[in-house]
Amino acid sequence: SVSVCDVKKNRRFWGEVKCNQVGRARRTQKKVGNMGKKSGAAQRMRRPEGPSIGGDGGGSSSVSRPKMFSVSMLAAILALVLVLDLNVVLVSCKHHRHHSANSEEFKFDPTNSFISLVLPHDTYPGYSIQKFTANFTSPNSPFSSISSYSSKPLNYRLLETDYSKYFTVLDDGMVMTTSDLSPLVNRPVKLVVLEETPNSTATHQLQLYIMNRKDMLHFPSALGENVGELSENKPAGTRVRELPILQANSARGAKTVIYTIASGNAGHEFALEDSSTGEIKDTVRIEDTRKHGVFLVSNKPLDRESKDLYTLVLEASDPKKINKAQVKLQVKILDVNDNHPTFTKPDYRFTVNGVKSTNNYGNETISYERFTSVGKVEAKDADGDKVAYRLLNPSNTVVIVPQTGELLLAGEPDTPELFIDVEAHDIRTPNLKSVKPARVLVEFVAPDPIPVVVQHLNHEYQHSHRRDKRRVTRAVRPTKRIEFTEADGDSEGRNVFQLEKETDKETFKIRDENPWVTVETNGAVRVKKKWDYEELGPEKTIDFWVIITNQGPGNNKDNGNNGQLKYTDNQRVIIHVKDVNDEPPYFINRPLPMQAVVQLNAPPNTPVFTLQARDPDTDHNIHYFIVRDRTGGRFEVDERSGVVRTRGTDLFQLDMEYVLYVKAEDQNGKVDDRRFQSTPEERLSIVGGKRAPQFYMPSYEAEIPENQK
């Protein structure tokens, strides 16, 4: 028993223990034999020489008793030694079988169906590794057919293995560490969590691999902050700009690293370029990890209009796929002017109503008011560029506003119909034109006839008659002008006002799509997009046309005096928007933080800098203030003009920096009873004497079209 305990404690090889036990048994047997021999000799020495009672037979019997006793004792000792030796052999074989079973190497395979995790060796005790939860919905779950709450999992238990003492599982299924994992470095660990219920059990397997943190791969932490840039339509193999060479390594230095794009590359838009060989592949193997890595390159031409931002996950791993590191990379696709503007409609048709007037001689004439809005064409650019318009064939009758596409009447028409072609082009250098111009038909029609009252005679009742007001179709109703403030349109879907109906049968519809308002069939004008005074055109109006339709019952006698004709009218609506002070001011001084110099002997009231702020609101009232003074009162700011002047008669020190924190307030834009809209605090640095040369802007950007000479 002592030998067995020693073996378990010291982890000795059982072969050695067995040999030691057999050696001890043989030495014990030899010692007992010697003792027997000595005992026999002693007995022989004590045997009397004279004849015994009973003759020779009696003497022979007395001599044989010690011999028989010695033989019996020897046999008992030998049997005991053999039993002990057999027990030792059995225990040895049993432990050897157990040791062999546990010594079968468990291979960490991250590709199997188990949950596979890699932990650093310095993971602290109490670290939560994985939480297991029962799945009651999956058809393959052992609990999928259980409906009662009492049959659901009650507890979790971690089955005993060689490494289970380093871990534990809580009642909620959370597997945690309980001690230092350093003894398990570079060893695969397999844990089995038993999930028990009154009616059934289930097992969860978790495989872990403990690595020394210095051997674990990692990418530079700053790499994830970079955003790569790639111009659209670039050929395959173009490197992504703003991304350096991609390298993953460990503190001790990895021998071989395999790079691949783990996610975000479903369409195979990107690939990896080996920095040592220049080969482009989906998976790159790097042997010299200190000097070489991979570059992210395009795998095919990309279109920004289809997708302008890609988020990729780059993975680095060792050949066994155990040691892994990942980094998230963002690639922004830059726009290239490769899309022509396209008109929303290929053909447009507009109607212009004339004005009837009578001269001094009683003659009626029809004239058309100059600069009347004829209509508006619209083209869109898939690149998001602004679009300008022009007439292919200049006309003396109609002109177009290049920025908006609105057609205006410039002179009296010579014909009742006019065809014009409009071309759109984006504002780029060089620009792209619309592939096909828009065809516009302008019709000039006479004004509406005056509504008349027709008297209908009923031939069945010749002594009685009635009057039926019949309305004749007309084209345009008087323009409706209305005024609102910017705040009236601050909520999308808000009912701003109601268009007037002449009859209950009339329905309304906006003629052309308007970004600011919509018109419902009942004549309600609602806010489509929050009104912004600064985004409106120079007229600061919302101008749109409404189509009014009457689907009345017609000339049906059963309707009596309510019989009406079907008609369609048009009405122009102009909303004049007044500005609301809702925009804060902002500084236009550059660079920021602001910088200035002051002469060392500058007298009091010497201007050294001028603060300049702008406010998009029309009724702004800007004032300038010093928020924090770090100069000891050496400067002051004129509240109205923003001029920064010197104070006091003391000389300024050479190369000394005087710092002021300033802001601008719009005192017509109140935030609450005590505060006004203001700029953020800005830093003004004033240096005594001279300041080193500096760039005016913190960064500069320019675009150069490709293929330029």
C-alpha cells in the first residue's frame, strides 16, 4: 500500500516499481530462509544426545516438529509475498492502462463542430470563457419535445478530466477559470459540460488551447483606425491607399503566418498581394514574418454607385489554424465621374395661358406675361454631382435657368407650339453631358372663357323653367400666394394650409414632384421635408403647380341644379418662406486654432487680430467675447467688431505665447432665457515678436483628372 501511494504521489513508472517490489520480495524470501536455517541449527544444537523415551521413533518425532514449523512459516511468508506481488502487478497494470488512455493526445482542431477557443497563459482566475444554454427550439435538441418547465435544465456539471481542476461551471452554464493556466501552455484541453434535467441529460464539448501570450499573433493596434481609399473602376491588382503593409506577428516572432480575408469579401472584390513575391491570391503564406507581409488590393473594378464602403476582416494564423489574429479594415470607394446625367423623363409638355386685354379701340388681344414660369425639367447624376442645363438651340421665346432647369418665357411666341431640346451636364472638370437631350413641347393657349349661365326650358312644363349653372372647362386658376415662416415647416407631414375647393367633387394632385411639400387629394398641403431657409433658392419661395380635377356627375337630369361638367384646372401656388433664427454662428478665421503675433513694444489699443464669424440667418446680431483669459489682462476684444487690441504699457516678452479663448454669440438667436446661439470656444494664440512660418490650412486637397498631359 505504501508503494502504491508513493507511485501515485511521485508519478513513477510502474515498471520500476514492479521491479523494486519483486526485488524486495526476493530479499525477504532469502532472509526468511536464512532465518529458517539458523533456527534449524539451533534446534539441532539443543537436541539431547541421550536416548529419548520411546526409542528412536520418539526422537525422530521430536526432531521433525521444528522442521515442520519452519516449513509452514516459510510457506506462509512465500504466499504473502506472492499475493503482495500480484496486487502490485494488478495495480501497476490498471494505472498503466489509465495512463495510456489519458496519454492519447487530444488534438486541437478549430474546424470541428466543437466550440474552439484559444486562451493566453496569463488568463486570470475567474475569467468567463463560454456560457452554455439549452436549446428548446431546435428539432435536434434533446429538450425540443419538453413542454413543462419542470423538465428544463436544472444544473450544469463539469465532467472530471486531467485538466478539469483548472476550470469550473456555474449553475447558469458559464465555464470559468479557477487557477493559473501556465501549466497548460501549448496543451490542448478538452472539457465536457454535462447538462442535467430530471428526464434527460445532454453534453457540451469545449476545446481550448492555452498559449503563451508572447507567442500569440496580433496586428498593430493603430491599423484598425486607418480607412483605406480606392478609386472606382480601377483595374484588378490596384493597391488600396492609406493602408500600410499588413503584418501580424508575436513578441517572440512567428515562423510562418497565413493571411486570408475572413469576412466582408463575399463578392471577391479584394485579394491579398505578397509583399515579397508580388503574387496576388486569396490566401498568402509568409515565411519571413519580420520583413514581409501582405497588401490589400482590388480583385476587380468596383463601382461606387453600387457600394461605396466595404468592411473587411483580415485574419492571420499559423499553419495549424490555432494561433489566430484578426483586424477590421474599412475601404472607402472614391467617386470618379463616370456617369452621365439622365433626365427623369424623356419628354416634357407644358402649357402657357395667355392674358386677354381690350385696347382703346375695343379690340381684344391675347398677350403672354414675360418671365412667366413655363415649367421645369430635371436630370439626375448617379455620381451625386450637381447638374446644370442649357438649350441646344437658343430661343428668343423661352430661356432656361442653368442651375434649376426652370423654363421662363422671354418673349411673345410666334407660333402656338414650340419644340425645344434641353441638354444636362454635370459640374465637373471635365464634365459629362446627358446621352440624350430632353424634348420639350410648349403650348401657348388662349385664356379661359367667362363662365356663362344657360337657361334650360322644360318642354313638358312650358310655364315653368329653371336655371342650371354650367361650368365650362378652363386651364388655370388665379395664382395662390401665401406666406409662412421657416418654423411652420419644421415637422414632416404637418398640414400647412388647405387649398380652396369650388365644389365638393374636386380632387387635387401636385403636378411636378416637389422636395418640400406634397398635396393630398383633399387639397391639404403638407410638409414633405423640413424647410430650411438657407437651402431655398434666391427667391426663398416654394413654387409648385396643382392639378384640380372634377369628376362630377355630368349633365344628369336627376341631379337637378347640381349637374356639372367634368373639368381639369391648374393652379400655381407660391409659398413665401421667412427666415427663422435657428442657425448658430461660426468662425471663418483660418487656421484654427487662431494664431497672431504682437510687437514687443506695442502701445495700448494696438490691433493684433480680428475675429470674424458668420451666421446663415438673415437677422443675426453677432457679438464677440473673451471666454477665458490666460494673458493676465493684456488683451481685450471689441464686442461688435471683433478686433483684438493690446492693453497696458508693459512690454511683451519675446517668443512668449499669450492665449485667449474666444467665442461669438448671435444675440438675436436665443436658446433659452439666459443663453444665445454661439460658436464653440476657439483658441487664439498670440506670440510676442515673430512666429515661425506656418501653413494657412491644416490640410490641402486637389483633384487631377486622369489622362491629363
